[in-house]
Amino acid sequence: MKDKHQEAFKEEAYELLAELEESLLALEQTPQDDELIGRVFRAMHTIKGSGAMFGFDDIASFTHEIETVFDLVRNGKIAVTKELVDLSLTARDEIRALLDGNDQSEVDKREGIIAQFRQLLPAPPSAADQKPPSSGDTELPSPEEALVTYMLRFRPPPEIFLSGTNPGNLLKELHQLGACKVVAHLEAIPLLSEITPELCYTSWDIFLTTSRGLDAIQDVFIFVADDCQLDIQVIDNGLNSDDEDYKKLGEILIERGELNHDGLNQCLGQKKLIGETLIEAGLVNSDQVESALVEQQHVRGIRRKRQETEVSSSIRVPSAKLDKLVDLVGELVTVQARLSQTAATFKEAPLVSIAEEVERLTGELRDNVLNIRMLPIGTIFSKFQRLVRDLSAELGREIDLTTEGAETELDKTVLERLNDPLVHLLRNSIDHGIEPPDVRLKFGKPRKGKVNLSATHSGAHVIIQIKDDGAGLDKEAIRAKAVQNGWLAADAEIADKDLFGFIMAPGFSTAHKVTSVSGRGVGMDVVKKALDGLRGTIEISSQKGLGTIITIKLPLTLAIIEGLLVTIAQDYFVLPLSVVTECVELTREDIARAHGHSIANVRGEIVPYINLREKFRIEEESPSIEQIVIAEINGNRVGFVVDHVIGEQQTVIKSLGRVFHLVDGISGATILGDGTVALILDVSQMVQEEAAVNNEQ
């Protein structure tokens, strides 16, 4: 049985290694970035410490040597060089191998890496160069790094409003500097009959934790400092982060001069809370006690937060549990649809009311559960920096990879299955697209090629684009290969978009030689198959000499979709609502005017259609007026003829099982509210098959 603590360490270590790789690649571009150096050091330090704690001694001892080097980098004693980054990435891969339990990770290899790191260490100073440490040399955190807690006593003059100053705005500015708690002193406010509205009777105690320093605080009060009473004291310098406790209430009041030791001692024997006792004894007022309590709670809270890690604000949940939760929500959606249908049938007001409430709650639950599974696409974008770096070195290219939209979110399942297709596409862009530096210079291009990877939301879809400024696709070579393979007639006219589509056919390759990266005719067909499995589409546009753009369109989630429910005879079908643009009628007269062609005239536009009754060989007679559901697929409008359109349907996708997984045109099934099974149509596949049949004819 696996040790759960070791498994938890491995999960955290994998995340730290991903962050380490990302930081090292960024550090190579900006070697003077202290924040990146700190991130690298902290990742190494955490892996080492946790590894030793959970029995991964090999990882701990190996990482310790690398951490030592980066400690010197952090202190400015070793410079960041390409050699150091290369070596650190190699060490990162070795730690990953140790985590994976890879037998190929040998002791000799690790010792060789450690020896290379030790060569980077500066020579130890001679005895003459050494000097005894000074007691004043203790290094404290800089004001920009240290979180210091201040107590501010702000007593504005009563006439402050008359000068056009609002104390409330000053307090808002303080909130912008950091964590802030404010206590108002109201004891000076007179009776209502004696109040002058233009005067300010309130004063404040403010407890502010900030890294901005004293000057930033004083700047807030720069225009009123001469007229008001302002006292600023440091009450916690941030150096006691290991001690969550703070002063007792009586100590705080004594330090402020609001209470003396004799008064405190008189009240300590009472059984009541000390604050209540002091107020009843008339030694302090309620505002003073409240202020002291707020100070105590604020400082304790800040110290507690220093001890907590970011991990404490989140919970690790196995993906299998999330998948089960999504399945249960899917079942709940089905039951809710059945309840709504039953309520509509019986038309009982209480039942209808309950059904509507359940529908609202189910919708919120569904959206929240699906959001839990959403991850930013940047989690895989960051991996590609290393891929591009290594391939650039292998192929002799100079490439600048930029990414946009890393915060765009996708379902976890989609994201996991998207990694390999994107790797294939990036490898092709680098190998086939970006030219060697000397070739680029010859054509007047910058020496360094550019590859841009971007992601944006578009309704219920995510659009991912890979752009490069390389050589572009050779249309003539692709056409010649398609003709050679018998896929295209020699004199056929074809749009560029359709011509470029041939490169995704199995076995297609125009490479003159096979490399370790490409040229075997395997890759783009795998990409196409993987994207089809994700209900996604891919489109390629290119200009020779200028570059290529590959556009991928993917659904946000694979679990639940909005669909359009239709019927043919007694059978139910669902079309993905995201591709549907409109529905129009198809009469017998419309069919006759088409003279045997499957086309319809929609407001002057000729739209081809697929008759689903004929495709699925449903023999019952069609109604006199049928419906055409018009969808937009790969930029083209295509219709699907059905008997009736029922309406929108929230669809929980169910697998059809192994027996039916090869059925063309069907991507799954769903269960309707009355228990009836409806098939979910794979409209993209149906259109491709229809186009292939027409080409053969």
C-alpha cells in the first residue's frame, strides 16, 4: 500500500518542478531578476526539505547541492549564465526521474551533475582576505519585503471638513497600502441637540500592516499633518513570525498609557473578562478596550497568515472524485428534467413551483461543479517553453515563443488530452515553419523566428491559435502530393483552406528527409483524430514566405452541453446548440424546386443539407412540412433535415460503449426527462463523410 504522505509529497514536487522549469527559462531571458532567482531557490529548498522529511533521501541530498549554488546566486556571488540554466534544467530532469522511480537515474550521472555545479562555486577566500563578522552585519529584510504592522492615532481638528478634507478618504488610502483595521473613538460626540454638523468629533485608531514603509503612510497625511494629531508607532516588526501569540489586553493598555499597573492588578482577580472589569471600574472606556482588542486580533491574524502557505487555502482532491461528482450532477440534471416535465404535465402549482426551484438549484450546482474542473490553459503553455528551447538547439533555430491568454480556462479532461496535439503542432511549426537563421537573413527576416501561442474564449468554445513567421506552406507541393495519392484530380479547383486540409490525412508528408522531429507522415493525422475526439475543429491558413496560422476550436467542457432536441418519426436526436444558427421550414414544393439536389434557398443563399431520415434509413413517411436545422461548421453553412424541432435541451453526454463506438455520425447519447434515450449527433463527422461521398461520385 502506498504511503499517503509520500504520494502527497510527490504531487507537490511535480508542481514545484513545473514551476522550477518555468522560472529557469524565464531567468535565462532576465538573469538579473531577483524575484525569479528567489522562486528557483524556494522551489529547490522546498523539494529538499520535504524530500528529507518523507524519506526521499536521494532527492534531498542531490537537491541540496543545487540549492547551495542558488543561495550564492541569490546573494550576488554567482552570476546567472546559460551554462548554469542548462545545468539546472538537467538537474531538474534528474529529480523528476527520481520521483518517477526511473531505474535509468544512476548515481554516477547525479554525481557528474553535482561535480559540474561545484565547479561553478567561487574559490574560498584566503585567511588574509577573511574578516571577523561584525555584530552590525545582521541582514534584515528590506522595507520592500518586510511586512511591518503600525498603529496610527489620528485625531483630526474639528474644523477639518471646512478645509475641504474628508477623513474617510484618508482611511481609504490607508486600506490601499495593506491589511488595515480601523477603530473609531466616539466619546467626544455631543448630544444631538448640541452637534454642529460642520464639525468632526470622531478620532481613529488604525492598525496597518504594510511593506510600503513609514514614508508611504506619512504621504497619506501630507496635507493635514500640520493641523491634526498623528502618532505612528511600530507594534510588530514582522520578525516574530514563528510566534502567533501577542500581548495581553492589559499590557497593550499599559503601553499606551491608558492604564497603570495598580489599576490592572485591582481588576485581575475578578471572574469577569478583564475588559469588562476595567470598564466597570471606570479605569478605561469601551472605545479604548475595543481598540486594544482590535490591535491584539489584527497582529495575531497577521502572524498566523505568515505561518500559513498558499496550499492551506486550497484542498487537493483526486481527479477521480471530481469525475464522480460530475457524473452525479449529470444524473441530477436528468432527474431535474424529468421533474420539470412531470410538473408541466400535471400543472399543479405547488409541484411546478418546486420543479422551478430544483431547476434553479441544479443549474447553479452544475455550473459550480463544472467550474471546479476548469483549469487555466497556462498550465500546459508553460511546458512548451522548454520544448521550444530544446528543439531550437537541436535543429539550429533561434526562436522566440510568446504566449497570450494563459488565464483562459478549459475543462481538466480537455486540457489533459490537448497537450499531445499542441506538442505535435509546435514541433511542426519549428521544424517545417521557422527557417535557420542564415536563411531568414537571406530573405530579409529577423534572425530570430517568432512563434505565438494564444487562447481566447468564444462563447461555449475556446479558440487556440499557433502562429509563426516562418516559410509557410508550399501549396504546389501539397497539391502535387494530393494528386499523387489520388485524393485530388490534377485539374481540380480547390480552396486553399481545403487544400491545406490534406496535410492532416494519414501518411501525408512533403518532407525530403526524415529527422528526429518529423518527416515520417505521422503527426497531423494524430492531431486531427485527437481533436475530433474532443469535438474540436482545426483550420490552417498560410502564405508562402510569411508564415502559418493554425486555429483550433474546442468546447469548454465534454461533460454537459446545451443541445437542440429534434425528432424524426419516433426517434429523438440532439444537435450541439453551439453550432446551430437557425431553423427554417422545408416544404414539398421546396424539394421539387431543387430538382433532386439536397439544397435549400435560404433568403437568397444556397445551403446544402443532409436528410437525416435518409441517412439513418428511417422508413416512416415524412411530414408535409419538415424542418432544416442550419449549422455553421468550419466556416460553412450546412443544414440537417428533421421532422420537428422541440427546443433547447440541457444534455448530459453518455458514452455508447464499445459496441457502438465506431457508429458514424453519433458522438454519444443522453437520457431525456421521461427516460427516453436521444442520440447526440456528431455533425462535423457527418459533413466530412458526406463531402467524401460526393468527391467519390
